[in-house]
Amino acid sequence: MRVIELVFCNSDINLQIELSSEQLDLLHKLCEESNPYETGGIVIGRYSDNGVTAFIFEITNSPDDSIREMTSFKRGINGLQKRLDKLWKDNLYYLGEWHYHPNSLPIPSHSDIEQMISLSHNIKLNCPEPILIIIGGGNNNWLLNAMVIVNDKIFYFDESR
């Protein structure tokens, strides 16, 4: 049974994101292990039949070819296609990205936004509306932010627990 820990909502585009307590705990763990370096990975899940809710079922760690620095992160690709191919059979898909801004606010940078717009145009990903979850802060003071790109526009989500 999935226990939903966090729901992000955006009424402008009638979309919400559900994140389980297990996945949220994993995000915090991965960020703690990476601090003071940025890290990230991909978000895997599926949409509800009516397209209103994105259910996140898996958060990946950063691939081993990723570049993690104190103020930047470039996600690698090693192993991701194999993982996505396997999950495709279970009707789970690439929904977007996540990354960590250590000891900082979870506000997307200009390059974060450019990357998400670029991903929305990537035909191979088949994800025209990618989600980005950013975690900021650290240890006992986690901050989260989520956004989605729709037709090259950014829509931010409000957090509700």
C-alpha cells in the first residue's frame, strides 16, 4: 500500500503530483548523502486515466556518469534507458527530473528551466510536459518545489500535505 506523503497541486492547469512517503524519504536520503554537492535523477511514474494526477512510483539516484558539483549538476545517462525499458512493460514512464540544491532554496535556475524546456521538445523522451522537483535545504530543514513545463511555459505547484 502506497502512503501518500506529499501532494503538489496546480489549479491553473488542473494537475497534481503525488509523492509517497517512501519516495520522499529516498529523496532526503540521496540528498543527505550528496551534501554539499548537487545531485539528481529522473522521476518515473504514470498519469491517472483522466490525466489529472501524476503518480510518482520511482525516484532514481544519479547515474554514475553524472557530474556533481557544489553549485551545478549534470545528470548522466548510464543505465537509465535499460531501467526505463524494463519499467515500460509495467506501464511506468519517464515523467521528469529531480535535483538537489544543497543548503539553498529550491528555486529553479535559468539553466534548470532551459533544460526542462529542451526535454519537453525531445521526441525520444515522449514527455512533452516534464516535471521538475527541486529539493533545497538540508537534514532537518528540507524545502521542496515542483514545476511542470507546458507549451514552453512554467507552472509551479503548491505543496499540500
